[in-house]
Amino acid sequence: MRYVNNPPNPYLSTSVEWIGEPPEAKLEVFEETATRSIITRNDSPDIPFEFSVNCYRGCPHACTYCFSRPTHEYLGWGAGTDFERKIVAKVNAPELLRAEFMKKSWKGETLNFSFTSDPYVPLEANYQLTRKCLEVCLEFRNPVSLITKSALIRRDKDLIAALVREASAEVYFTIPFADSETSRALEPFAPYPDARFAAMKDLADAGIPVGLGIAPVIPGLSESHIPELLQRAKEAGAQRAFFSMLRLPGNVAPYFIERLEHTMPERAPKILRRIREMRDGKLNSPNFGERMRGAGIHWEIVRKVFKLHCDRLGLNRHDDVRREEKPARTFRRPTAQQNLFD
């Protein structure tokens, strides 16, 4: 049984307060037949990709810091336990993706799987929506990038390896904490770090380019984890790594603070104080270009430590060349009338 707690939804005119004990927070699954495009376009300078696909809404990993939590409020739900227990599956995602690829306007840009939810939430084992979308990408030879916390991705390593050969594909594992205790406190239902590193090595051994995302770095808590995380990623076959600072937009902040004070009562004051030091006295910065990074001397130390260890381990070594080179277009429409669309 888990306590039901959602900060008041700013998009609703009323809120509910329980008299006595709240009901048990049970997992609820909703199926959505989406009618709009399954491809979301992003124009934020904070995000390193332009196009993304999300087959699910909400995430049972229950990461207390997840900046996507407020997206559940658009559905009339809460950014707290509702985000973790009311999961929406977009059951026609593969069909929508195929329709998008058949449009003349689509030029074969890289698709990122992950943004508002992990592409390998536990429900993926049954629905296989991410897998079916990857099969569409392989059929059209469309490049992909995946970001996940889940070891379930190993199920699709043969499919992703085929995408590496036919187009391009890479997988990043987000692992912000080096030890299972910290991970359990702040991402209670995500796979343990050891399981994620094992999956990373499994994919690397299959010839898939893999990388590490230390996201988020939580000031006052996890800066010291960076060297170990990068070392373990290198040993698991990672070629690249990135990091970003904790974001607490909207109702993520009160939920994160409540869970932090519950699981780490002695460390919470220091952590919140350090976050404010890096955010000009605030818990969050909504400004484009600043949302994923901090400011001040402590953040500069974090940045230098990350770069120092990446250089030592040979991570991100070819990124400058990679940014300058334009990837070859592999996209093609598998149709007898291909010339009508290209």
C-alpha cells in the first residue's frame, strides 16, 4: 500500500482532501487511441533532440524528481502518485508512426524514444508498443535514439542492432546514483543501478553504441557519484556521457521535497540549500537555456569534474567531429510508389 498524495492540480478549479486515511494507490492502466501525431517536436535549447516518440503517459518507476510529472495534470490527474499509478498506453502508436513516415513532409530525422515517459515501462513487456515502433523505424530505415532506465530493453537488442546496421541507433541509460540505497530512496521502482549497467554491457556487446546519462545531478547529494558512474559506464562499453542538473518545475517541487524529507530527513536541508545556491535562490529556473544546468562556483566544480573524468576515460572523444559531420540519409519508404513520396 502506498500513500496517495498529489499536489493540487493548477488546471482544476477544485481539489480533494481526504477525511481519514486515503484509499490504496493501485496501478490503473488506460488505453488511448491517439488521433494526433505520435511524433512530438521540441524547440527547447535545453533538449539535445528535436523529435521524440512517447508510447506511454506516466511512469511506474516513480522517480521523485521526474520533470515530466506535470504532464499528467493536463489529463486532470495529479503530478504525484497519479503519475506513477495511472499509466496510459497509446495502443495505436505504431500505426500512427507509420502514417507519419508516409507523409512527404517527413525527411527521416532521428527519433528519440523517451521524454515524458520511459519507453520501457513494465507494461511494455505486454503491449510491445516501443518494439513495434522500432520495427517500423527499421522498415523505413529511420535513425533512432533511446533513453531508458529499464533492463527490459535487452529484449530488443537484436532489433536495435539491426537498426545500427541499416540506419543508426544509440541507447543511453540514465543512472544518476552509484548505490542502490540512494536509488531506492529517490527512484523507488526503477531497476537498480547494477541492473542498468549490466544491460548497458549486454547492448554494447551486441554492437550497439551505448552511453550514460547522469540525469539528474542532485546538488548536495550525488555530485560525488560522478567519477564512479563514468568509470562503470566505460567498463560497460559506453562511448559517450552527458549530465544535467535537477529540474523541479511546477508541482514536481513539493512532491520531491516531501519524498526527500521522508526518505532522507537529515540530508534534505543541505540538498535543498545547495539547489537554491545553484538556482539564484530558487528551486527551479524556467528560462530556456538554463533549465538543465546550474550557476555559481559549485556548479562549475560539477562541470569540471564531469569533463575531467570523461577526458580521462576517453568518453565523448569524437563528439566535435560528430557534430560537424552530417549523417547520411538512410530513410526510405518501402512502397512500390516510392517516387511519389520522395
